[in-house]
Amino acid sequence: MSHHHFDIDVVVVGTGMAGLVCAHRLRRHGVDVVALEACHQAGGRTVGVEIDGEGADLGGQFIGPGQDRVYALAAELGVATFPTYTAGANVLETETGRLLRFRGMAPKLGLLTLLDVARARFRLDRLARTVDTETPWHSPNASALDGQTLRSWIDRTVRTRSGRRFLTLACQAIWACEPSELSLLHALFYIKAAGSLSALTDFEGGAQQDRLDGGAHGLAGKLAAGLGAALRLNAPVRRIERDDSGVTVTVDDGTALRAKHVVVAAAPALAARIDYHPPLPAARDNLSQRLPMGSVIKYIATYPEPFWRTAGLSGAALSLRGPIALTADSSPRSGNRGVLIGFVNGATARDLATRSPADRRTAFLDALTRLFGPQAGTPVTLVERNWNEEPFTRGAYSAVFPPGAWTQLGPALRAPVGRIHWAGAETSPRWYGYIDGAVRSGETAADAVAQDIHPSR
Amino acid sequence: MSHHHFDIDVVVVGTGMAGLVCAHRLRRHGVDVVALEACHQAGGRTVGVEIDGEGADLGGQFIGPGQDRVYALAAELGVATFPTYTAGANVLETETGRLLRFRGMAPKLGLLTLLDVARARFRLDRLARTVDTETPWHSPNASALDGQTLRSWIDRTVRTRSGRRFLTLACQAIWACEPSELSLLHALFYIKAAGSLSALTDFEGGAQQDRLDGGAHGLAGKLAAGLGAALRLNAPVRRIERDDSGVTVTVDDGTALRAKHVVVAAAPALAARIDYHPPLPAARDNLSQRLPMGSVIKYIATYPEPFWRTAGLSGAALSLRGPIALTADSSPRSGNRGVLIGFVNGATARDLATRSPADRRTAFLDALTRLFGPQAGTPVTLVERNWNEEPFTRGAYSAVFPPGAWTQLGPALRAPVGRIHWAGAETSPRWYGYIDGAVRSGETAADAVAQDIHPSR
């Protein structure tokens, strides 16, 4: 055997939750790792920020039943979970600005609309059950399902204008895009990957059921701290060379690391911007041209107390009027201050981003005031995170498959290319796009790479 | 005024037809230019190759009425044009392998199918006339047209199975993608940008009417030669920094050029892989995540003589059986040897690419033999160009807009970002995706930049 020099066993590119978990787990497998992060802090789409002396999540923050791997990770890291505040009524704002209070996920939209929406939800769930999440392109009728947008399906299936409008809002809330941008097959895959539509939309019993003490970013923080010197910040990867024996990963400043494997834990659209030598196979490259990120601006508004609770409101709202698509109570477990989060998604996020910071603040607070009263208009602090502006994320919550991508090029999403492996919430067949999916993808990549390095274990 | 050092007035990134024309025209405006090409030769999607001592086009090669700018360029460069050979019958191969000879664009598909296809063509043309090519997002009903795939429209509009199959083949031939991948609005925009559907599909009177003496790549060759030392080959651009006074363009080898402006003349998906400082605005970045290239493998088969002509065939064929979608006679003007070109497009191109070179050769020649007889199976030379594999093109003929892209982010396609300007066949509202569109885009960018540099002229 020829002699090969390696700086390290494995380089992990990107330290969102997938990359962090991958590096953490590789070390537990006895594998030497360096994790490279482009930004000044680890966390990716679960990064945190300090607001008025307390941590807050700029990205993903909720977890729920079925997300076993993120619960296990939280337990391992000693981070407690607690239920999202859901007492009181939710609010739906109609297009004309009327406020409807409701409990659970069924706003009082009028009987015809309710039936229409319920029927659409039933059909989506039934169709989703036919999708194979490991190989969506092999699902029955995959070609037809992937040949149309979710909008085409809504236009054909939903009879009332208000029902179509409500399902459009649901799409914006769930996928952070317009129904026109989304393959029906991807929507169904995504539902199946979570279990059901209500698993996606619900607080209790769904993906918004629980929160993490101190914030979801605490998981990233603890994992990053655990990596110590194995984590290198401000190190955007520009080039990955591969040959039969290993890989050479080059950072922006020219530093190069020789390793046996590399795990690229970045969303496909971002992974595509690395310069690969030899070039990636056409299928992988062409797939990565087709997977844009959704569009989200997340707002965090803090108050001296959660005043909406005393008014009998949960803090959860949906708005058909906009620009806010949905809100939730994100107060700390103690309830010693009030925190509302609000999401501006899809086309509305793109529109709002063209306005001045002052205009955006006004538009957001006006909308929040309509939902929760005048107190909502004067937060102690208002923080805005436009994920589309982040140079190493460029959108959220996750990659949105347009029609044709799954059936034309799906197999290239997860398949390693020689010694290059892919991780990230987009590669998980379970809880695609969620923190739990990211955790699973990091674990899967770590186990595959470790098996190659230490086949005896 | 502060002193600024510039190496050059303008850097042009990419020397496909758009970049070459841009650089050429800037010099005629008295502007100092450097044009940077990633590959070892200029030409981009109109690059040439020598086969048996004669030049051949690996990419675009036809021109036709309405493409005034490429005709003007050919005249300026002293390249003569000549009509594509169209005497004799065209051939349509049915799914079951039956060969139908026909003249013009109307194969003998059976009366019902013919009527069905004619009706669909009429409707597409009528809808296309409603599209505003400068601002497709402002077209009447743009949201609904951009909310569906071409496949959804075909499924809804075309009544016969054979009609749907024929329109699918037309889509593969015209856009090098499946109808599931394409926004209906983009298909209509593309038709309108050419004038009509028959302008796209026809030889005589359409975009395949004429050819260029010595090949279309001769235009690129002459433009490149004219640039002399201003053209730098093997110089992939990795980074573009911009500030109020200029831009700094850095090549792979670390060489940096300071200029007043930069024109990025690359397809959006490729332009997105350059590292921009400061990062591009979200709208431009997010659009470039959404514009994948079509999928094409082009074959060039050479023979001692154009034997099909003596058999009464034009050399033009369409196949519903595949893997070839379409062929054409590409013999030199003299007719002193025979050249057939064949295109394997869309899903078929992706499938064929997974097979071995020997298998691909056999599959192609078997299909060609079915169309043109046993002589077709023994070419002197067979050259294959899989555009999806080319690291600095990554597909062809052009970027394919999925649903939602034009209406959500269209305005970012052509808008300069500070001193960064965009060119390429994708930026032209006339003949989008064609050589003529590339020429127009290069001229437009050159004129805009020159006006800024020498406002007095």
C-alpha cells in the first residue's frame, strides 16, 4: 500500500445541526474530525441570538412527537423540553381584517369553507400515504404527482375561493413558498416524512408541541462547545478535490485539509457553490440547480410580560391579510417576559424585503397590533431575521422541490460521490426540513463514514 | 475626486456568444476590456470541434428569420449563411417503431391527433401573444400561467394520448426538458420571444432555416481572435468584489483585476457559483437558485456522403420511440460529406448518461439506423457532447424556468447589481436561449456599460 498523509480522518463542511451532529457522532466513533463553518458562529438554521440578556432562536425552535432523534439529542446534552404555550384561543385574521378566535387547527371559516378545507386535508393525507419517502420517484403515480404544482392541485380540488385562500396560507406557513413553486409530489413527500398533515400543523401532538429550555440553539451551542478546537469558524469552504484515496478541502483563506472523507452538510443550493474537482456527476449537479430554498423573514418581539395570555389568547395566529403569515408564543418557560414570533413567508417575504427597515418594522408591528392589540405595537425589542439575505443559507426553512426534480433526479440527492457524503435536513427521509431531519442526516452520514474508516466496529 | 487605480475598464466573465459580442462591442465603443474564459477555448454553448479535418458545432448552429442581430454579426465578420438542407421527406418514428414520412411540420399522425395537436398549437400561440416579453410577470393572468407546468396544461387541453405524446416530444425538442419541469408562462414567454411556435419548430421560415459557412462556432472563433490578448483562457472567475467605485474580479489562480464594471455573461445557475462580496441581493440570489439548465446530449455522425438525400430524405426526423428526440442534416454546404446531428434530450438524456460509452454509442446508432437505414449505423466518426457534464455550462440549450420563478423573482434576471451587469441568452427578451438572444444580450450590456464609462458618446 502506498503511503498517504492525512491531516484528519473526516472534514465536515457546514455546522448547522446536521454537521454538528455528524462531527459529534464521528468523534464518538473514534474518528478524527474537523468541522468547518463559513459564519462566525455555528448553528446554521438553528442559530441563536441574545435579546435583552436572554437567548432566542433566529431559526427553527419547535419539536414534537415522532422527532425521536432530536429528543434523544436533547436528553444526551441535558437540555430539558417544555410544552409550547397553547392555552387560550388562536386567532385567524381574514382578508378584510376580521378576527376569528378558534381552538385547535379549525378556524371558523364558514361551513362550506370548513368542509372544503377538511376535504382537501383528507385528500392530501390520503395521497401522502402512497408516497415512498426513501424513493419518492418510485411512488405510485409519481410522474403525474410530480408533473404538477400544489397550486394546480388546489385549483382543481378546492371549490371555494376562501378554501383556496386558506390552503395557500397553509402552504406559505408550512413550506415558506407559494403553491405555484412546489411540486405536489414534494408536498406529499414532506407530509409523509412527518407522518401526516396535522403532524406538520399542530401544536399539541404535532411538530410545534414542545420547545427546548433556553432555545433550540442551545443544542447547537453545546455541540459546538463540545467540538472545541475541532470546530473552525469563519472558514467558508471553496473547493473540494477528491481522488481514490481521499479528499482535499480548501477554505477561503487558502488553508487546505487532506482527509479520508468529507461530509458536506449544507443545503443543495449552497453545496452547489463549492468548486469540485473532478466536477460532480451531471445528475448531482443538475439536481442541485433545481432545489431553491424557501423564503422566510422571522421576527422576534419581546415584551415585559406575555400580555396576550391574560386576554385569553394563545399567541398563535394565522393571517390571510398579511404580511404576517403566522405567529406563536415564544416566551421563556418561566413566563417572566413575553415573546411573540412572527413569520413573513413566500411572496410576501420577497415583497417586504424591498421596503426600508423602518417600513418593514411598521408593517410588521401594525399587523401584530391588529392580531393582539395595541400592546403588541410597542415591544421592548424587535429582531428581524431575513434568511434570504444570509449568504451561507440563502433561504429557509428548507429546499423546495419544483415539479420534475424528484422524478427526474431524485436518486442523486443522498448518494455519496466517491468520498463526498451529503448531510442536511434535505437528505432525511424522515422529518425532511426539520431539526429532527437534520439530526438524523448527521447521524446517518457519520455512521456510514465511520463504517468505512473503522470497518471492524 | 479620489484617485482610483483600474487595471482595465471592464471585465467580461464568460466568452460564450454573449460575452464575446459584449467585449467586441465595448472595444468598438473605445472601452478597454479583458474577457475571462473558464475553459481552454471560447465559444460557450456555440463551441466547435474539428472532425475529420472539418469544423463542426458542438452546440447551437442554426439561425433563422427575425434573428437580425446574429445575421448582422455574421455579415460584419464576413461569415456567409446558407439554407439548411430541407429537400426530401422528414421522418417521424412512432412509439412502436413505425416510420411516417412527411413534409413540413405536420407528420401523418391520424386525423384526430393532427386536429388535437393543431388545436393545442393554435392555443399556445394565442396565449403566447398575451405575454409581455420585457416583463413577463406583468402579463395578463401571469400568476395562473406561472402557477402550472406545461404538463398540466397539456393534460388538461390535449384530448388524445398520441397528441399528448407528440406535444411532450415537442417540449423535449424545443426546451430540452420534460413538460413537468417547465412553467407554462415560461413556455409562452419563450414562444413569444421567438415570434410564434412555428418560428421555433420550422426549418424554412423558422429558427432552423439557415446555417453559417464553416459552422456557427466560426463566429465565436473570429470574435475570440479579434480580442487577441484581451481574451484570457483557462481563467475561471471565483470571486467578484464590488464597491462604489469599481469591481475586483479574482480568477482561480489568484490573479485579480480591478475594473470599473464587470459583465457576467454566464447562465444564471453558473453565475450563482461565483463568490460575490458583498453578497448579491436576496432576490437575485434566490432567482439564480431556481433556473436550472435543460438536459441535452448532442451527437454528430459523419459519413462519406449524405446518403439519405439520395433516398429522398431531408435528414430531419422526430422520434417518439427514442432515445433520439430529433435529427437534422448538418452536412457542409458543399455536400462533399454527410453529417447528421441527433439530440437526446430531457429525461432520456439523463437516463442515457448512466450507461457506458459503448452502450450509449450503440443506443444512438441503433436509433439512427431505424430512422435512416443501415448506412447510418456505420459513421466515419461519431462525436458525443453531453452538455450536462460540462463543468462551466452544466446543461443546455438554456435555463428552464419552473413554475413561480418569473412571477416571484423575474425582475432580478436582468437588473444590474451596482457595477455588476448580466448578459447571456437568458437575459434577452428577444430570442431567449438562442444564439441571436446571446448576441442581443451582449450588445445591450456593452451599450449600457459604455454609456456609463463614456457618457458623452
